[in-house]
Amino acid sequence: EDQVTQSPEALRLQEGESSSLNCSYTVSGLRGLFWYRQDPGKGPEFLFTLYSAGEEKEKERLKATLTKKESFLHITAPKPEDSATYLCAVQAEETSGSRLTFGEGTQLTVNP
Amino acid sequence: GAVVSQHPSWVICKSGTSVKIECRSLDFQATTMFWYRQFPKQSLMLMATSNEGSKATYEQGVEKDKFLINHASLTLSTLTVTSAHPEDSSFYICSATGLFSEGYTFGSGTRLTVV
């Protein structure tokens, strides 16, 4: 069974204080790992897709990396508007119907 | 980029009535659509997967007669909550993917409150 575990559950940072969110996964074979941002009362907003170990992607203050067992979302010099819940999801190679398995998310709060 | 429109954004209904939620892909053909349910401070729980023109595949524990899913075209899927009860109150989110879209695009969600 595919499993995704995110840590920490919640993270509180000061503006400008860089940090990383972790996503550990167990799948039979990884087709893709996805990062989403979700604001309260909204649907998830796509950030990145990573496909193979060693791959990295960047977008503004965010950088996602991938190994064979986990992914990190690095946040450099965060701003209050980066406050949100960050969700990690995996799609397994043998998954029928292209379904995603989500982690529980990390709730990030950036204080000014 | 790919856009998925979900309506309504919120709805309040009386217990025993039915509610329909629409999910439209605006600029791509959604070959597969997914319906999720999310409780406060919890992650997304997949309810069902639907492919255009086919019957939806429901996850274990999801009542297919209560949560009716229709995916009759490549741009529209609907979720109908039949005979709604207060325990059906939740945040429902749709997601879509297609041949020429990257990843999975989510709708903005529907907050359902059954009173």
C-alpha cells in the first residue's frame, strides 16, 4: 500500500527564516511526486511535479528535491504570504486510474 | 495553465434533499476526474475516479448510491449528494487530468453544510 508521511505537521517561521518541509513516501514504483499549496477554504494549487531521484525544481522562494525515499520542499526567506498548508502526493507506477495518495500536509505560518 | 472551475463554492441544504456540484475543465479535455472529500485540518480523501463516458470507480467505504458521479463529457463532471444528512457536511474538491495537461488540476472546492 502506498504511504506518504509529511513532517512537521505544523511549522511556524519568522519572515526571512528559511526552512524545509519533508515528505517521506513508500510506493511500489514512483511515477511522480507532487507538491501542492492549499489556502484555507480553497482547492490545492499545483506547485511541482518530480519524477526521478536527483531531480530539483524551483519556483520563486520554493525549491523541491527528490530522493528515492523522500522529497523536501525548501523555503528560502519566506514571506507572510507563503503561509498555507503544503501537501505532498505520490502516484505509483502500478496505480490504476492514475490516483494520487496524499500526505496529511504541513501547515506553515510565516510571521512578519 | 489548466483551469478547473467548480460550482457552487458553498451550499447550505436541508437534510433529506439532494445537492449537485459541478466541475468543469475550462481549457483542456479532462479524460479523468477525481472527487475528494476533506474534513477540517485533514488531508484529501479520494472518493471516486471517473473517466469520460464510463462509470465512476468508488473507493472502499464510499456509497455509490449516495454520491452519484456523472462524467458525460470531456469538460464536465458532476457529483450529486443524494438525501443529504448533517454528517455529509464537508469540503468537496474535484480534480482533473488530461492528455495535454501537466499533473492534476484542482477546483476551488465546495463547502457543503447540511442542516
